[in-house]
Amino acid sequence: MTARPSAAVSCHVERPLDDRVWAAFSRLQEQRPGGLAIAALIRPPDPEAQEDEGRWLERARAASARGPFGLHTHWTSPSHARPTGGEPAKRVARELEWLRERDLQPTLFAGGGWYVDEDVAETLAAAGLADCTGTAFRPPYLPPGAARLGARAPTRLVLRSGARLLELPSTHSVGMLARGVLKRLEGPLVHAYFHDTDLAQPLRRAALVAALAALGRMRGTPTDLDALRLAYAEAPETPFDSV
């Protein structure tokens, strides 16, 4: 019999201050459908948007107590994820410092709009994080030529400095997972991701919960992204410029 793939799940928490969206995410994280601990990859409060830092911290700390915790950077604005200027790596470094000054210890990262470049990767490696920005598929909304990182399995990215960055790619969107659990899932790892805003849509939320339950109980072996960081500490290496 073919071994079940390891199964992990993460949420890109992009509207942590939206009460309705946050309540739905909190309930799901507490429920752990399929026995899966949901990693919260969370967007920090945007200083230009004057978002409520105190309420954000309260919610981020609650999420970090329920499962793995990571940073999800939106480089342009709360509603525009990919960078349109500036120096992306410096923003990541600032946000990591801001989190740690407030006793939050992210172990994971996912770039907004699936964006990551080698300077960002160097910043993540120096901070000891694992990256989840890579995908096993090309997100359909990205325009031709848009920078992205493609990876089908965990790998250690070899950076120009000689540092290594562990990549734990996202392999399944909500729709891909809902279709995939109807048959045998391929590969050593299923890393399903969703956005907190998916939970505001009843049909999409129901499909996600059902798919996660099937993934954890029948199609995969439940784990979480922090456990995978340890399991793949010696993953095969891949040069950054080849992914």
C-alpha cells in the first residue's frame, strides 16, 4: 500500500481586524478539522492605514497559541499584496523586528501575491524562518512573467550568500484540495492553503471544512508546518535561481 502523504494546512490571514472574518477563522483554527493544526500566516497592521495595533496583537497572540505562526507580508497596502516599489527585503526585516519586539516569534513566511525574491529569501534565512511562498502550480491570476517561486516538494534553496532557506511549498488551493481528496493524493506532502476571506463565503467555507476533514482522516497523515520544518531540515538542495 502506498504511504499517505504528510498533510499540513496554512491560512493567509489578511483581514485579522474584520470581526466576522476573524471569528470564522478562530472557530476553524480551534476545531482543527481532520486533526490538522492550521498555521496562521498573518499580515501585520499597516501603519499608513492606521490599523488598531492593540486589537491586532491580541488576535495574533491567540492565533499563535493555537498553531504554527508566521508572517504574511503585503508590500503595497492591505488590499494590494505584491510590491509596486520600495525594497521588499527591508520591509520583511522591519516587520520581523516589529513582531519580535512584541514577543511574537514567527517561524514561517508567505509573501503576499506569492512574491519572493532572493533578497527577501536572504532575509528569511538569516532570521531562521521557513518559506511557504513557493507553489506547486502557477496561480492563475499572475500575469505572464510575474516573479514567483515554483517548487513541488520541500527543498533547501541555496542562496548567493551560501545560506540555505527551507522551502515548504503550497501544493493545493481550496478547489484543488476539494477535487484531490476524492482520489488518491500524490507526493510526499500535501500543504493546503486558504485565505481567511474564503471563510466569509458559506459554500467555500463548507467545501474547505469537508476537504480538510477528508484530508486528515482518510487521505493524509496529519502534521503541521512547524513539525515539517524539523522533518525537512536536511531536505535536498536547489539553487534559488533555478526555481
